[in-house]
Amino acid sequence: MNYSSEPTYSVLETIHFSAWVIKEWKIAFVFSERQLAEIKKLSRLSNWYEDPVEADTYIERLSICFHSVEEVYSTLGILPQVGDRLFNGETGMIVQDRSFDGNLKTITFTLSV
């Protein structure tokens, strides 16, 4: 897991920024296999997982997803559940899974289309 404030440019890794914190818990995101297949289709490079254009696009979406998580928590007092849609209505990503690591104080959301 990369916990630096610099973006991770591989969409295969767990992505986290130092500002993505709720109540002392780090929020991280990882893409599902289905989402990775979509990214692969959109990429014009053979090494699609390192395509900076697609990585930047999806990392930007993750920033919006984090703000969705933040809004849900501040409004309802709970974190998004499996099946909830983050981002913006019909163009958003769905929480496919979420896991908690108490040692690292990290909550990881797996996102799908």
C-alpha cells in the first residue's frame, strides 16, 4: 500500500492519499477485476495498467469517491455499505467490498462499475 501524498500511477495498486482520512482511519481504494477490465479496454497502451492518462482519470474519480464517503459519513454517521454507489449517480462506481485493517487503521473500498 502506498501512503504517500504523491499519486500512484498504476491502477493495479491500492490507492491512498494522506488527506483521505475519516476519524483517524485512512481511506483507501482498489479497483475490482471488472473495473480493471473497463480501464484496459479504454487504454491505448499495451501496458494498460501504467497508462498515465487512464490512471489520472481514475485517480481523479477516486478523489470524488472519497468525498462521497466523507459526505455519507458526515450526513448519516456511517460508512458506505457494499452495493452503495459512490461518485455521482449513474456514472459512479459501486462499493463491491470493503475491508478494515485495525493494525494500519485503514478501510479499503473495492470499487466496481
